[in-house]
Amino acid sequence: MSLTHAEVQHIAELAKLQLTEAEAALYQEQLSDILDYMQRLNTLDTEAIPPTASVLPLRSVMRADVSRPSLPVDEVLANAPARAGDAFEVRVILED
């Protein structure tokens, strides 16, 4: 399927792109090649292939939620610019 120059300009307008004539000619060729390839894929017999959401096996990327001891307060606050007791001290953003 070969796209016309007018069709490429229309697609560019829908995408809010301003193309030069050289860009339009390049995209006309590239988009036509993509559509030709899609036509070739449409001719494949996929009846024996079940619908699939993903070709990769499903696995959890989350680690187990395991309780463990925290860092000592002095180590946590060692690089804090300011501290108030055992907490970070920050400047007030919203006042009463």
C-alpha cells in the first residue's frame, strides 16, 4: 500500500507536525514500507496461535516484605542539615 503525498501531509497535520518537502517524501516512503509490511503480516495464518497478552512468562518483580531492624537514629540523622531530637527538622512551609 503506497501512501500519497497528500495522505502524508494529512497525517502530519493530524499529528500537528510541520514537514518540509524532503521530510514528507522520506516519511511517504517509510510509512508506505510499514504499511506494506503490515499487509504481509496480515496474510499469515494465526488460527492455531492462542490470543496472548504477553509472550513473556509472568513473574513478580516485588521482593518479599520482610521485617528487619532499622538503622540507628544517630546514623540516619548523621547527614541531616538540622534535627530536632530524633527527627529531621524542616522549615515551616504552611503556617496556621
